[in-house]
Amino acid sequence: MRIFWTLLRRELAAFFLSVTGYIIIAAVTFLVGASFVMLIKNLGTDPISMPITEVFFNSFLFWIIVILVTPVITMRLFALEKASGTFETLMTTPVGDLEVVLAKYTAAMIFYLLMWLPALACLLIVGHFANEKNALDAGTLGGVYLGIFLSGGLFLSAGCFASSLTRSQVVAAVVSLAAGVVLLIVAFLAQVVPATDQWQEQIIPYFNLFKQMDDFTRGVVNTQTVVLYASLTLFFLFLTLRVVESRRWR
Amino acid sequence: MIEVANLTKRYAGRTAVADISFTVARGEIVGLLGANGAGKSTTMRVLAGFLPATSGTARVAGYDVFYASDEVRRRIGYMPENNPLYPEMRVREYLKFRARLKGLGWRHSRRRVDTVMEQCGLADVGRRVIGQLSKGYRQRVGLADALVHEPELLILDEPTIGLDPQQIRAVRQLIKSLAEKHTVLISTHILPEAEMTCNRMVIMLNGKILAADTPDNLQRLVAGNSQIIAEIAASAEELREQLVQLPQVAHLDISAVDGTFLRCALTPRDGVDLRPLVWLLARERGWLVRELTRSRHSLEDIYVQITRPNEEEEG
């Protein structure tokens, strides 16, 4: 456990000791800001019956952020260490493979959540000036952040896996970006193409990320979605662990 | 301390280490010697528990490097080739991080970091960012890292590569001073380095061990047909005439040096030491002798001779 904290601290520090970390935060803050301006515009013209969070987060900007930013966060994790050789110094100390994977993933996750803090500030500003008590309640806010947490967690674990496969950061980023784009296209198709068969009706909702996020932004927590995201995340982390272990039996 | 038995490591389609066996006793400094690609780094990686062996066993301090990897990793300080470090960290911060990873407690790691920084001459650069340090300092950071948890065995892969002569000296001195407390396995392809630092050398070629012995014994191994150089003041005809008569001389070469002295290079037959014979002859004939030496084989000759035995015999 002590080793886990040591590793986590160093991984987190690595985000903030590099320019990349600040560029990511700046880019996300910019996109969130743009989203915020759009929200204000919408609110300024017509009264809206939807929760603010739904307007704010169910825009394409949210997905752009998740799709573009998660590969940049995760590409470094294993690929850079493998390329620079520090993976060798790391793995020849008495650390466990699981500790390494978890520390790296947790650091990415913490960074990802910190990155979303400006969005929270934006929401609170709107909530404060909305003159409407239930414009922003704790439940919807919690739902939104759970959605951000779960969807980000999934994409980050996939990125983690991609990074563990290669020693090139570029390859790691491209692979996880491609995976994200494919997933998003499937989600988009699931959204626009109506189901014709019964089996389609059963399967398609699982891929409909937009619908799932929409639920979260309205404060609806669907257990099915939570389990789906969590299990996929664990699955990718398990694969990452196997890749890290694989140097022992290759 | 190290017991390697029939170790083989194959990468896809290539055998890096082929069935090698050697042992290293506690307190020894052993040099792994060989050209690039001879299998030194692979052997070290297996010993450090980073790569598994294809077959055969390797034990460190009695623990198998594969099955008791944790125990082994706790006992070794490993510095890989090219000494990879985190460039964005500060020296002290990095060493502290490494000490903690290796299981040292908070207070203990602090004390050890102070000690190794003193030992490796890093006391002045503790706050500097590693990426901005000179190569010599970075190498010392790598060494300090290998030492920080007081390992029983140090495995150093080319620790002096890319350093200037002054720094090489400092690092060598450091390694020698470590020998009192630690067992050291060091790889190099620079021969004088091994000659100066190691008690014993293991010479590798194409994944096999060609010879393993002390530098002196290796000398002896090939010293048999070493040449005698004699500088004698006499006429060339007389010298040739007299020296060729000696039955022990296989080959004679006479060249002029300066003044009246001539330089004779004599190759002996069957490894006989020709020096007393030449001396007797010189006394008998009343020659003036200025120099009489047996050319000591440098490690380089030994190495070349051992790694290319066939060519040497034919040539």
C-alpha cells in the first residue's frame, strides 16, 4: 500500500511537472468556457424546461473533450516509461504489477477529475444567478459528475491499455483515439438508426452513450449503465495488467 | 551470491544467451566482458528479474530470480544500460522516491538518501532537475539509486559509458570502494576498465562464456607465446647468427632503433621464457644490453586471442 501511494504521488506529479498537463487543462477550460457561453445564450433567449446540466453537458462539446483529452492523458503512462527505459528500473524494484497499473490509472483518473473542476464552477455560477431554486440541485449535479467519472473512467482504462501495448506515445494516443471515435460513431448510429428487430432493440441501448449521458445529466442513475461502464473499465484494467505481466512469460 | 546454471535466453528467432553457467562469490567484483550484442545486458536483465529465462536457472543470494523475484529484487541494486531516469524530477526527490519504492521507511529513506548523495558526490546538486544535469552527474544519480537500499548485490550495466576520462576515474573509484560492502557485477566492453576494477572476469561472445578467471590467470593463459623484446648493441649479422642457433627461438625479427642498438623481437617455441637464455648469450658474447622484457599481454590481446581462437592459430 505504501508503494502504491509513492507511485501515485510520482505519477500525479508527472502530470503537473510537464507542459502537457497544463495544456490539457487550458484546452478543456477553453472548451468548457465555449460551452458555457452557448448555455448562457440559450438561457438568455427562451425559458428552458430542462435542467441546466442537461443543456450544458449533453452537447457535443462534452464528448469532444472526453474523446480528445483521454488519449492525451493516458498515452504517457506506460509508453513513455518503456521508451525511456525507466520501465526497467521501475519493474526491477520490489513493486507489484497490480500496484503499478492501479497507481497509473488512479493518477490519470484524478487528473481527469481535476480537469473538470472549471465546469463545476460554471454550473455554480449559472445556478447562483438562475433565480430558481431547483435549477441546480445536488442530485443532478451528483449525477453529472458520476457520468463524467464513469465515462471518463472507461475511456481512460482503454487508453491505459493502449499505452501498455506500445513504446510509442503517438501510437498509444492514436489507438485510443481511434477506439474512442469508433465507440462514438456506434453510439451515434444507435441514436439515429431506429431499431427494427427485437434483438436490435435489446442490444442497441448498451451502445447509446448519448442517451446514457443524457440520463446522468438529468440526475437519473441507471444501474445498468453504471454496471456496464464499471465492468468495461475493470476489463480494460485487467487487460493492462496482463500486458504488464506478460513480460514474465513472453 | 550469484549462481547461474545453464541459462538460456531466446528472443523471437535469436538466441541472446546460450547455456551459460557461472558463479559469483560474496564480496567479489566480477566483470562481464564482451563486444556489443554478446549477451551481457540480457544476462543482467535476467538476473535483475526483468526478463524470464527461456531455460536454466539463476539464483541470487539463494533465491530463484523467477520464482522468488520479490526477494531477489529487494537484494539487488540494478542500473540498466543508458541509465534511464525521470528527467523532470529533482535529484533528491528522485532518490527519495526510489528509496520508498524499494520499501524503505520514511525516516530511513531520508537518512539513506543523505548518505548515498554524500557517497556519490551529489550533495551539491540535490535540488537540481535531473534533465539538466551533465552526463557524469546523471550517471552518479543512477549509481546512488542502485545503492540507496543497501543491496547485497549491485548489477551495473556499462556504468562508465559516455563519460569523460576524469568522470570514468571517479566512477571506477566509487565502484572499487563499494566492494567492501557489496558484491558487484559490472558489464563493460572497455577492457582496461575491467582490468582495473575487477577481481574476476567473465568473457562472453555470441551468448556464450569463453573464459572466466582472474585477470592474472587470463594473462598466464595466453602469456605462453608472448614475445621477448631485447635491445642489444651488436652487429645485425652477429645477432642473427647467434640467436637463430637457439633451439627455443621460433621466430626472430631484428630492426634498428637508435645509435648502435638493435631491437630484436623473439618469439619462443612452446612457451619457453627466453629472457635468461638471451641474457646468458649476451654475457658470453659481451654484448651491451639495454632492454630485455617480455611483452605483457594487455587484456585487449587476451580478449582478441580468446574471442578469435581459430583465426589466431591459422594466422
